[in-house]
Amino acid sequence: MPSDCLFCRIVAGELPSSQIYADDDVVAIRDIAPQAPTHVLLLARKHVASVRELGPEQAGLMDRLFAAGAKLAEQEGVAADGYRLVVNVGRNGGQTVDHLHVHMLGGRPMTWPPG
């Protein structure tokens, strides 16, 4: 765990967060700057900087992040009307924290194209 990684510190419980879900691979928290009525961050427990860094040793991790997102969409009451799962990669892709995470957004119509 890099000591300067914000999300590693949240996953480790060193920093406060509004955790709403946790399993062996994923910790989910409410975003502190929500972009939709429901905005949840699904954090990988183990540090991986981004999708670019995924290798064979993380096989299935994205599956587990997306499955947790689907479960939380149901729990949060946004699944029936629809929601968005977003993965930002790199600075131009909008990634601001170098730790693999998925945004689950719902509770309002989403526009296209995003950004």
C-alpha cells in the first residue's frame, strides 16, 4: 500500500469515509463531491494504480467491482431506472486518484456524451 494513496488509506480505515459496502475485494463509499443524487465509489481493496496496470494477478477484479456496482444500484434504489458505471483512466480520462475505482452514478437521467 503506497502511504500517500488516499484510497488505500480509506480502505485501511486510516481516514474517515461513508462506507456502505465491503467484501474481500471491494470497499464502497459515498463520493464526497457527488455528481448525481447517488454517487458511490467502488474501490479495489488492493492497490492498483489504474486499468492500465491490470495484469494476470488481478484477473476478475473488474468483474467483482462491476458486480458490486450492480448490487449497490439495487440497494440504492437506482437499478430499475438505470445507472452508470464509470472508470476513468489517466489524467485526460478524468482520473484524479491513482487507485483503481469505479463510479456508480444514478438517480437522474445521464447525458451523452459525458464530459
